[in-house]
Amino acid sequence: MARVPIAFRSNESKYRFLGSSKLVNCYAEKQGEDTKGALAVLPSAGIVQHASVIEGPCRGMIYLKDIDALYSFHPSAIYRIYENGNAVRVGTIPGTDNVQLSRNQKETPQVTILSNIGLQCLESDSLTYITDPDLPSQDPDSPVPCITQDYVASRNIFGFADRRFFS
């Protein structure tokens, strides 16, 4: 049988085209003198449950490192999940569609949320609709609804169905 070399460390190559060897969800462990090889690749535990929320499937999540919390969006609730796994309900965005999430760099972060019921902002665990007179109607039933949003180059960008965008 031919010997096949196995990567036993995660090494990034100097150049991307040379590739990289990575151990994902596994580790190398030294074996004894009597084994076929000096090292064996063994599986690690992989993903473990951090928190439990029973409000149905997740529609989206966003982690805010500066406040050390994860916001998880579900059909009937928004949860703020802390590092210790505690989940606190902070609001509701009805629906089952995926949500588009972005956050700005404000000291008290603002998370912009686009769902099938319109544009909303989550700040300090308080949820409000975005009512900016400079934006076209954000009503999803509008002839020109907002269909996408993101935070780019220190600005919130809103894209509308008629191919216009606003910042």
C-alpha cells in the first residue's frame, strides 16, 4: 500500500495558489513506537450547543463583538444571547422569511433589519421602524419596495426594486 502524507498542522501558504493544509474538527496525536504511523488524526467534538431557543427556525443572526452578544431572529421573537448562553427576548419581527442584517460602527450599535414587513432598526434592545423622508416608501406593498440593504464604507445602502439605491 502506498504511503499518503497527511497534514498534521494547519499551515497557511505564502501564496494562495500553493494551497493550505488545515485540520478542521480534528487533531494529530502521537502514537507509540509499535503503531503503523507516528501520528494519528483523531476527530474533535466539533460543534457544541451554546444556547437553546425554542421559537422555531432561525431567520438570521448577527454577532456584535463590542457588546459581546449575538442577536438571533426567529418567527416570533428576537433574542439577545450572551456569552454564558443566557437568551433574553428583546422584540418581535413577524414572519418566516430570512432577514437581511447589518450594523453600523456607532458606539451604541444600530442593527438594520430588512424583512418582509419593511425596514427596522434595533438599538439598545429597542426595535423601531425606519422612517426617513429621504428614502422612498419602505412599505413592502409599495410599488417600489426596498429589496436589499447593507452597511458599506461607513454608510447604510438601501436598494429598491426600481434599481435605485440610497445611502
